[in-house]
Amino acid sequence: MIMFFYADPGETGLQNKMKSLIESFVKETKEILRDDLVGIYLHGSAVMGCYNPDKSDIDLIIVVKEAMSDELKRAYMDMVVELNGKANAKGIELSVVKQSVCKPFVYPTPFELHFSIAHLDWYRNDPEDYILKMKGEDKDLAAHFTIINHRGKCLDGVPIKELFAEVPVRDYADSIWFDIADAEEEILDNPMYLILNLARVLAFLKDGLVLSKKEGGEWGLDNIPEVYHPLVQSALKEYTECAKASYDRELAKSYAAHMLEQIKKMKKDAIVVGAVV
């Protein structure tokens, strides 16, 4: 049975739509990949209690036994794009990886195929070029694997604990750093995301917690200087209620500088320690 967690559990229509979409995705993935499929894993906001149809995507990792042929990639991408059209605004985001990079964990992590709505036009306009070039390494996968290990859902295939090795702290810390490294320059462009993400990154480095953006903001209200609480409260309101929020520009820049200073110090210690998450 597939279970989902939403911002408003009472939205049964949304739940049914999501459940139907994911069930179709699992069914069609199994039909296309057949014996090469190892498992399908859900992570991100859909399993962390804060899925928001206006701001969240459906995050998936698909694990295969062997490298995918170009023909197989094309068939798989056609299916993904079709189902993506039935999803909510942010759509589906997925990566396909080989079983050999999961245990022992490989970092930066190689991937066979990736898709998000950011790449939708590229695939539609030039699928051959997309298939040729959409393969490489992705540091973000360390963060995705960590969430799968701690809070993910196996939708089909090998259980999580059997398939995924624990991610070393130094790799996870390096992975999440890239999301917030330029926060001082970018926080005014995307305040909600960076305010909450800075908090959840510090929560991990300080307390070892693997949190959603919502949980990161709530942790921040208990752990960061009170002067920054209005920023965090506004970001939480925007994220959970889709409410329009205003942010003090100078306070936001000060917050980014303060949080990055704390994160850099904690990140250095985490890399030295090098334990697993």
C-alpha cells in the first residue's frame, strides 16, 4: 500500500490524484524496465509531512541493475513526460541510478538518467540530444539517498536498508552545502527557500537531524537568534499556506551571513569527523 503525507490531510481529492499517479508510475516503470529494475523509492516532501501541491515536486529514485540503452531511455522518458503532464505544478523529479553506486555509496554519485520540469522543453525539442547528454554525476544524490535512508518509502523492489548504504557525513555535508553556498547573494531572489534551507542545513550539522524545509524552519525558531524569527515565520507561512510574504531585505542578508558563518564552522568539523549519517 502506498501512503502519502500532505500539508492538508483532509484534501482527499489531492490524495487520490497523487496515489493514482504514483501507482501508474510504478506500474509503467516495472513494465518498461522489467528484470533490470531493482527498486523504486519515494523521498522529499511527500514522505516528510510537508507536501504542498503548489510548491512541491514528486521526488523519486529508480535503481537499475545495468546501464540503460538509449532506446530504453527514450521509452522511459516518454512515459515520464506523459505522467508528468498529469502531476501538479512542480511535476515529477527523478534520477535513475545503478545498483552498484548504492552500496558501497559512491560520491559524487553517477546517474543513468535524470528528469525534472526544468528539462522538459529540452527533451521535447531534442530528445536525442537529451538522451545523449543527460548522464553524469550529481552531488545532490547524497542528500536524496540520506533522506531515503532516514525517511524514504520503498514503492517497489528491494527494501531500503538492504539496498542503500549509509551516506558519510562528509559527503552529505558537501552535498547540502551546494544548495546554500551562495545564499548571501541569492537570498533576496528566493527568500522562502533559502531561509528554510539554511535552517535545516544547520540543524543537520549541529544536531544530526534530517529535516524537511518546514521542520528546518521550526527547528530554527528554537535555535537561532530571536531577531531572525520574523523571517523564519514569514517563510514558514509562505511555504505551508502559499501566503504572500514580505521580507526585510537587510535582515534577510544579515540572516544569510549569520547562518553561513555557523554552517561553515560546523561543516568543517563534519568533514573532519567523516562518520555516516
